[in-house]
Amino acid sequence: MAAAPHPYPWATLAQWRRHRVGRESGLNQDHDSSQHLRPLVLGSILVLAAALRCWRLDAAGFIVPYYFAGVRSMMGSWHNFFYNAFDPAGFVSLDKPPVAFWLQTVSAKLLGFGTVSVLLPQVLAGLASIFVLYALVRRRFGTSAGLLAALFLALNPISVAVDRSNSTESWLVLTLLLAAGTLSRAATDECLAGKSISDAAWAEVVKHVTDPGQQVEFIIAMGNWRMFSLLFRNLRIPLAEGLMVWPPDGLTSLAAPG
């Protein structure tokens, strides 16, 4: 039984996925004549971001005295360092997770305790976030989109202000971006060049999967063959005679037994 062309609301998603697989396999490679300018443009964005975050950092950086005192206390002993201590006696801890403050303490130990040494780790975290965001967006939507995303984050006033402070939000942003990148890579790394989930298979899916949460799972699974086949089997979606999903594991059919 042949399915009608694109009889389901995810047709555009399936088309996008096939285009992405072709692009990653080199079949639809975009031969941009200005590709050699990419490192230069990205480097310029990072230099601009660094200038905005480092300009008069010693005089105009935003210091929270509470956290500043905590870094000074953590420099006093290993006990205070590991317990994220606010006071020299190590009796009260700071009100946020310790990793960002540990990095500030290490910086202050190496460079000497002061405004710049405490703020420098946040500047570096902000620059790293710009690069990671560029890599994430470029992987999905191309170089131009990645450069625009990096530029917007570099110029965002709130981002600049946060990266010039001794609070921990700069490291939080970087951690979330790295987590998003890890999730995205895990969901797409098993793609194989030239293979795609057939329109007929998606037609069967949309007829049987009505729960929005399960629909989201299938959309996320578009780039991960094992995740797709596992969801397909667990939901026990029957396939009409003659319909098959391309099997990632050598099976002739991914439909669950009746």
C-alpha cells in the first residue's frame, strides 16, 4: 500500500531531515565562495566580545561583595575551598554551587586577589559560550546562522553585564549550552548517509500517535535510528503489508509482533 505524498503534518520535518542527511554526507554541500572568511568573521566577533567584556574591567566590573568575600575566604584553606565557605572560619557557605567560585579562587591564587582576577573566569566563560552557540547553530542551520547567533550573544547587553560580574550565571549559560550540544549530538550522530525514514512509515506513525508528548519524542528521534526504532516498537504501531522502515539493526521490519 503506497501512502499519499506527505499525508501527515510532519512532511516538512521529514524533508528537512533528508536534506540535512544529504548535506552531512556531502551530497548537498554548499560551496560558499566566502567559506575561507568564516574563521576571520568568528575571530572578529570573539575579539569584539572580549573588548566589551574587558573594557575597564578593573574599575567598571560589577562585584557582589558577598561572593568577593567568599573567594577571599576560600583562598585561606582547603577546608574553606571545598566547603564553599563565606567566612574565614568556614562556618557559613555561599548560597550558590561552588564550581564557579572554585574557578574564581584558582584565578585569584594564580594572578593575585583582586577585581580583575575574580572577574576573568566569567569573561572566559562568556567567550566560550559565544563559540559553543556558534558551533551548535552552525551544525543545524549553517555558517551564516551560527555567526549571527554568536554576534547577537556577543552584543547582548545582559550577557555583557553578566560576564563582567562575579556572579555564577556566565558558567550556568555555558553549562546549559554544552548540555544542549551533547543532547543534539546524541540525537543525530547515528545518522547514516543516504538513508531516511520513509514517508510511508511517518504516515503510519501519525495515524497511531496522537499524544503530543509522544509526537515530540518522534520528532526528536528523527535523527537517531535506534531511538526511532525503539519508540516504533514500544508503541506497537502496525505496518500495512508491504510497508517497511529502514532497519538500523538488520531487522526486516520494526513493527512489533501482534
